[in-house]
Amino acid sequence: MLTLSPGSTCDVCAEEYGPLCQPHSIPCGHVLCRNCCKNIVEKTPSRLQTVCPFCREQFASDSVRLIRTDFTTSGYSTPRFIPGSGCDDEMISDAFSRKVNSALSADGGRTRSEVRRLEDKVAKVAAKKCSVEEVSTLHRELDNWLKFTADPTYAGQMSSLHLSALLLRAILVNHVAHSEASKLSKSVEADLKARLDDSEAANGKLDSENKKCKLKYEARSSECQSLRSELSRFKALSSTLGTSSASASASAASDARRATSVSPTPTVGHGTSSSSHNPAVTPLSRFTSTHSRSMSAQMRSVTPSPTSSRSYTPAPPSITRTYTPAPPSRAKTPGPSSHYAHHAPAQSPPVTPTAPPRTRRMSLSNPFGSSASAAPKISRSTSEEKPDMHHMHERWTPPARSASRAAIY
């Protein structure tokens, strides 16, 4: 607190400092009254900087500071005139005005001290790094004092407090906005991190699935390759089997045609016939027919196709007539035939019934189960008719001389 002595005046305008003319300080340290500072700033051209009238140091209007002064102990600095004996009324009025001024100065001193205390708090908060609670507490105190305790007569002195309150409020608003922005950014960052983790997990799953699919594809491709090779092998085998089966079927068809080309012995009825339509059967012709029948049975060994074995039962042979050989007749000289000789029926020998031959069976078996390319053989069971046929061959075979002689006649 600065205490002014009587006679303290401004160095520029020489006006005495008082409650209505308070001293102000500029950055260089010189003290001027407010009116002088204001005049210097206003009268300086805009192209030049405001300077101190004593040291020529530059300063701005914002850098001018009010010097707090206690006027309670300083008293009046102007000399007082001692009234004469005839001026009692003037003395009374002067004493009364002095008391009023002292009362006003005492009240103003308390207000100034409160303003100074609040300004000191604001300066401390601005000088150091404080917490949000301290700033909010000081802002609340300034608002309460300015609303309920401030004297309107000292509005000029409290302008700095209004500015300090607004500054503190701006600091608090900025802090709240910054905190909300930081919270929002943290939440967004956490959300993005979670999404990034999810995407990385999904990417890992997709990579694993891709690897599995690649392994499956390789397995399927190898399997397809093996199947293709096996299919080509089967095609080659089927082509070889097709040629062999075609040759076997062709041979079987030729054998079947050859077997069916041999016709069976024609059957002869039991009734009597004329000599012109039923010629006599000689032993040689009968032997020939019997021999052809046996040969046709022997020629039926056909190479079958590679199928299951089956039994072949030929149709029963027809009943043949047996003739008793007539006694040799005397050779005659042929003469003219007569009408009666031509129409006379020939006497045929009696027909002796013969038992029907037994049915022969031919069985086809495939002895080579493993080798399909080898031609199967036909195995035939021995028929009981074979000895009889052999005996018949021996019985009816005529001698060579008689055959040649019969051919001559």
C-alpha cells in the first residue's frame, strides 16, 4: 500500500493526487496521473508508438497500471486557512464537511482493500498452474462480490475485477470443452481400437479359413488327378477287353452258324409207300446218315463267350426206319417196262420198331476263372449211345469189295 505525503503531484500536469486523481504507473516505472496517460496515448500519431515523456520508452494503453493509495492517513495536501474569529459558521461547515469526507474515505478504503485482495488472488491464479477447483472457486467469489457487495460509485475501480471474472469464466468454459473433447476423442479412440481388434480377429479367421480351403483344394486336385489316371487306365483296359470280346463273339457267331448249317436226318413215316416215291435204303446210305449225325454232334464244340457254364440239350432225333436187307437177287437184263410193272406197288420189308435213343447233354464250363482272354473249352459227358453207334458202325459197314461190286452193278 502506497501512502502519499502532502504535496504529491503529477510530474506532467502538476495536479495533486487524490481520490479523484489517482497515480498510475507505466512499464518503465514512471508515475503519472490517469488523465496524463490518456492524453499521451490519444495525442500520439497512429504511425508512431506511445512513449514515456521522461525516458522515451514505448508503452501501450493496456500496460498502464493503477497504484493503490491509502488516502485515510494522508489528509489534505493543500494548505488550510485558519478562519478568523468572525467566521464561526464557516468553521462549523468546514468541520462537518471534513467529517463527511472522512466517513466516505473510510468506506471507500474498505472497498478498495477488498478489490485489491481479489485482484491479488486473480494474479496468483494467473501466475501459477492451478486446479479447476481453485479457478471455479475464485470465479464464484468474484461473481458474488460483484453482484451483491460492489458499490456503484466505484465502478471505475471494479472494471478490472469484471474483466478478471470474465477471463476466469472463459478459462473454465475452455477447460470444460477441452475435457469433453478429450473424453469424446478417448471414446472414439476406444471404439476404433475395438473395431480394429475385431477386424484383425476376422482377418485372422479368414486367413485360417483360406489356408484350410487351400489344403482342401490341393487334396481334391490330387484326388481328381488320381481319378483321371484311373479312368484313363480303365478306358485302355475296356478297349482291350472290347477287342477280345468282339473277337470271341465273332468266333462264337461263326461256330453257331456252322453248327446250324448241319441239318438233321429227315424222318421217315411208318406207312407204306410206292417204289417210285420211296426208294430202297441201302446199308451204305444208312451208315452215311448215321455217321453224319455223329459227326454233326461232334462238330458242335463251339468256343463260348466268357459267361457262366450252361447245359445244352439237343432236340431228340427222329425215329429212323430199320430195314432188313433183302437177299441178293439175280441180275437181269433190263427189258421194256410194262404198264403193270410201273404201277405195281413195291413190297417193303416189315418195319421193326426201335427204342428212341437217349438224350445227350453237353455242358459248357469255364475252367479259367481268372484268365478272361483264354478261350474256354467244352466238356461233354460220354453218352450211352456211343457204344451202340460204334456197334452199328461195325455192324453196317460193308466190305470194300461188295461196295465196289454194288457200284458196278
